[in-house]
Amino acid sequence: MITASDHRDAAFAAAYGVLIEELRLLARAIFVVDGRGVIRYTQGVKEIASEPDYQAVLDAVRGIG
């Protein structure tokens, strides 16, 4: 797992469609990336205060391989 910050230039947020421009924040989202760098699963959360569907994420991770 890699956790990163996009605070300074928001390049990641803009490129991946998770930038909330008026707040300059990133929407809560999960990207599962395989060992070759291919995005295999994405999940956006509609409300920033809500939790993602962790079981769906775990299922996606288990499905890689």
C-alpha cells in the first residue's frame, strides 16, 4: 500500500478525476493498482464523511493474481 499527498499541485486529483475544485480537496476514493501499474479497481465515495465499501476493495485485491 502506498499513501501519498497531492496537497501542493493537485496533479493527481485532476488527472484521476477526484479534485473538488471549490474546496481544493480530493474526493474520497480508492484505486487498486496491480504490480504492473494497471488500475484494476476504482471506488469513489459520494460523501467525504462516508466510508468506502471495504469488502468490495478487499474482493478486488484478492481477484488480482
